[in-house]
Amino acid sequence: MKKNIPIAVKSVQALLVAFMAVMLGFPASGQQTTPAGTPLPATDTVVRELDEIVITATREPKKIIDIPYSVSRIAYSAYRYDRKIGSGDMLSAVPGLFLQSRYGDHDVRFSIRGFGSRSNSGVRGVRILLDNIPESEPDGQTRLEALDFNSIGKIEIVKGNASSLYTNAPGGVVNFLNDLEFEKSSITQFNQFGSFGLRKNGFKAAVRTDHYRFLTTYSYINYDGYREHNTEWWNILNIALETTPSANTRLTVLGYYVNGEIKLPGSLTKAEFEADPWQADPRSVSRDEKRITTKGRVGIRYNASFGRKLNNEVEVTGYGTIKFFHRTAGDYRIINRYGVGLTTRYVNKAVLWGRNNEFSVGVDLFAQPARIEYYDNIHGAKGDQLNQLENENISNTGFYISENFEIIKKRFFVLLTGRYDHVNYTVEEETLPARSDHKPYSAFTPKLAFNFKITPEIALYTSYGLSFDAPAGNEMGSPDPAFLFNPDLEPQESGNFEMGIKGGRFRWESDFLRRLTWEATFFNIRLNNEIVPFEVLGDVYYRNAAKTNRTGAEIGLNAEVLKNLNFGVSYTWSKFDYLSYTARTIEEDSTGTLFTVDKDFSGNIVPSVPVNNLYLVLSYAYPLGRHVHLFAKASYQGISGMYVDDANSDKTAGYNLLNGLGGIDLRFGKFNTVVSGGVNNIFDVTYVGFTNTNSANKRFYEAGAPRDWFLTVNLGYTF
């Protein structure tokens, strides 16, 4: 029987074939031609452009074309006029990355190839870095309060298994980098206003001398939210200082401080969502569910190159963290965490048997003790009586090794990486009855990858590697009160295969298709013991599914069709199935009574992941003389429906979103003013923006943001 292929899929397939045909018809990189066919002198434009696209999240700075797996980089210029509040404002265009924003901004679920989709709060399965320092905790869980996109200069995304380089990174790595690459000293004052009480004000100061670069940003964010019980506010301060003590050394100091509060409206039943998607869960309101956060980090990094040809490099990064949280989901919980970490790496570049060879080795250490106090929650206020006191410690010790060898000169490369990790959890109860628990996890995860350059700007790549993902600390809880840690919960492991092709062509003298970059990737992942959430009376616990198969494809393309007219498309197709999975579920009958039942979910589709995810964007910049530049952008995102639980008991409706924005950049002498504004969800579509997976009481649904507008006014001065 012939299957129906969605029109969106057919359109993307046709578009990709057309652009590949155009790309393959371009001349070789060493020579360019005019429209009339007259040869031009070789300017090496392609190589020069690709040299600028460098990724550091791969542990070693490398050009995208030289990395044998799927990666993306987004520069500040790509989102300069955007809203820049949540990660979805910048990252929705990345193929393979699916973002679900809870409550509109703060709590974003990152999912790459299904990893991270299990998290009902925070980020899991994807390693988050800020300036190449782990923002993820030792157990892999991450909250994104410290990100200020007025300070971020570029974002790097490694898609797919990165467990051979990082702890708990089966889905990949996202690295947010503060902007330390500015050319001149400047100061900018930011102002943003928008729907639902959105207000963001702050400043950015950048100072450059012959000896150092200094960057500091501060932002205050206030947001009332589009749902009941949905307000939040944040203060974010970032500081970065880079100095060069000598010709071949660099010293960098990086720090941030954040404090704020977010109210949590909770998830809804289907009947509640259909009646009023903007209401809050009554239980969340009665508990005054919220998170109060104070956190900070200071890091110091030292780089040095040495050797006769400066072919050796050493880097040492030390950092300390503080994280103080108040949480009122259920009880009133106060969590005080202090962390200390160390990351080192050594790199040697040499010529062996006439071939280039790069060898590196590194060590990561991170320990984070915590003291957790439990009180009664009296409508969001802390009770007077201490009910429970726990001392917790989560630590991670890991080392990696990497060998990259040139088999055929400038053509064929092999990369072999491997990492050993030991993640250790301990907990002690100080209140009676005093008890303790301890659970370690460890594994070695190798990866083999090949990169073959058809031309200097087109590469085929493939890789196979193992991944290991230990449960996060908040996933260790047991539904059986006799245990502190769930004795049955095991780490999930997987074998990850991918193959793809990537490339770029640049013809700046042409009037048509001046720039074209593209990538297409196919992947297959086999998981054992996939960790999935389930819920009991509002409390979330985790269990292992037996075997899961994930097959998918990612396509990304960006082109400057005409001068200053840019078009981009990204498409992700995902087919994720449980091969074998029998689980004991806890359900609730019509009277509110809980009961257990064993169910077989084999053959079901993995929830919270859309089969089709399509993103299109068209932008145009128009210079009105030397001092005035206009900018406009329109984007479309189409998401297919998602199952809400392992039983596939219900599926959300697919949705289509259209966004638009415009801006003007005014430059007169040393003064600069940027005014931009836009409307998101122009047609005011009501849709499920976040699925609360495997809720026992069927509270699966949280609404995505309705139509909203924003206006930005930034004032700058360059010294």
C-alpha cells in the first residue's frame, strides 16, 4: 500500500534536490566564473569564508567542514533584531533541535533526536555549556536562568551523540558564548517591551585595549505571562575579561550572578485545556507553586601554546558555583548547593608518516554537595517545622582521549574518541529515622568517525558511537518510601549511527545564489533502558523502558538568493518506537483512587516528539545610504501532533505558526540606534506548546504562547 507523504515533506525534498543540483553545477573552489562564463582569478573566497565558521564545543576549535558529524553555529547577527527572551527565539531554526517552552519563556525543554524529551522540567540529555564551562550540573540536569542573549555572541550546537567527549550528552551539546570578539570599545543600553507585561532593560559595556578585552552586561526581565499564576522576574549580571599575559598565552575570567522568581501554573487536563487553555491547575495555585533562584559562577581559564612550532596547547579551567533554590511543588523545599569543577586538556599537532595528526586528552572533575530542607507548604509559605533534612552529594569524574588522523592528504580523515565517566550519588537523612543511600554509575563510551572531502567545501561523514546517560539526581527518587533512591533505575545506553553530507558555496560577484550552505543527515539509534517519566499524585518519578529504536533525518539549508535577500529551511523527520516495553503503571479511577496495572507498550510511538518539524525563514536587509539600514524577517514553523504518554492514549493536534519582525539600524558617527519590533503567532493559533509526559491524572497539556508583540529600542555609542 502506498503511503501518503505530507505536502511539507514533498516540498522540502523537492527544494533540497533543486538546490543540490544548483550547488553541484557550481564551479570548483579554485576558480570562479562570471555569468558570461569568463574566468576570474582564484580568490579562495570559499576557503576564507569556511575558515571563519569554527566550532569550539567539539573540545578543539574546528571548521564545520572538518567535523565528521552534524553541527551548527548561530552568530549574533542572525538574531540581532529578534525578541531575544527565550532560547526558542534563536534556536528554532536549527534542524534536529526541538524546543518546548513551559510558561512561555524560562523553562525550556531541549530535545535533540529524542534525547531530552523525557524532561518535564529543565534540560536533560543535552549538555549545556556557557563559555565552554558546564552549565549542566554533574548529573546532567540544567536550568537556563543565567543566559542573557544581549551578552551571547554566538551559539554552537553539536547534534547527536557527544558522550565520547562530555558527561551525559547522548543528544549533543549546546554552547552559549559571550561576545568577546568585538573590535571596538562601546556601550549599549537595551530596552524592550511587549505583550503580557514583558519588560527587559539593561546595558552592555565592552572595553578593548592592546592588552585586554572586558565585557559586562546586566539585564532586568519582568514577564506577567499569558496564563494565570505565571509571573516571573530576573536579574542577570555577566562579566568576562580576557587578557594576554604573553605572546602565546591567554587568561580569561568569566562570571555571572542571577536571582529571580517564577510562578508555575502547572498542566491541564484535556477538558480544562479545551475550556480555557490559559487557566492554571487549581492545585498549583493553592500551593502557590514557584521557584525562587539565586545562583552564580566564577571561572578562570588559562591557555598556552608552546613548542618550536607552537604545536602544543594546554588549557586549564577552574570554576566554582553557588545555587540556592526555594521550591513549592508539594512541600516547601530549600536547596543550597555549592559546586567546584576543574577542566583540563592537552593538544598536540604533529606530522606522522607525512600525514597531519592531532592528539588530545582531557580531564573533567565536578563535585556538588547540597543541603536540602523540607517544610510544610502553607499556600506557598514555609512552615515553621523542619520535617526533613538531607545532605546530598553528586560528583562526576571523567577523562577523554581523541585521535584525529589524516589518511589521504586534505581528503580523508578518521577521528577516534573515547571517554570514561564515573557519576556518584550519595544522600544522608539527618532527621529520624536517620538513613543513607549511595549509587554509582560508570561507563566507557567510544566513537569512531570518518570525514571525506569530495571538494574542499563539500564533505561526506559518518560515525558510530556508544552513549551512556546516568539518571539525574531528581530522577533518582523512589515511589516506594522504603528507599531513598529508586533501586530499579538503571542508566540508559545506546548505539548511535549517523551519516550525512555538508557543504557551502560562495560567489560574491554573482547576482543570484551568492551564498549557499547546507547539510543533510540520517541517523539511527538503538536504546536500552530508556529513562522515561511517570507521575503519581503530582509527583514525577522515572523508570526504564526496555528497547527503543529511533530513526530520523535532518535537513538544513541557508542561501542568499539575491543580494541581502536570505532564505533558510530546516526540516526534521523522526520515527521513534518502543521495540519492547512492559511497565507497571499507576493510574487514577473516577473516584480518585489509585491502582496499578501492568501494560505492554511495545510498538508504541515515543511521546513528546513530533514526526515532522519544518521551519522556513525569509529575511531582507536594505541599506538606505550609509547611515540607515532596514531589516525585515518572516518565519514559519509547522509541527505535527505528538503523543502525550507511553500508552499513546491521546495525541495533540499539529500546529502552524507565522512570525514577523522588522527593524531599522541608524548610525551617525559614533552613535547607533536600533529599533525593532515584531509579532509572534500572527494568526493567534491555540496549540499545545508543552506536553507533561505520562501524567497519572491526565494533566498532559500546556498552552503555547498566543499572539504577542514586542518592541525594542537599543541606544549605543562606539568609542
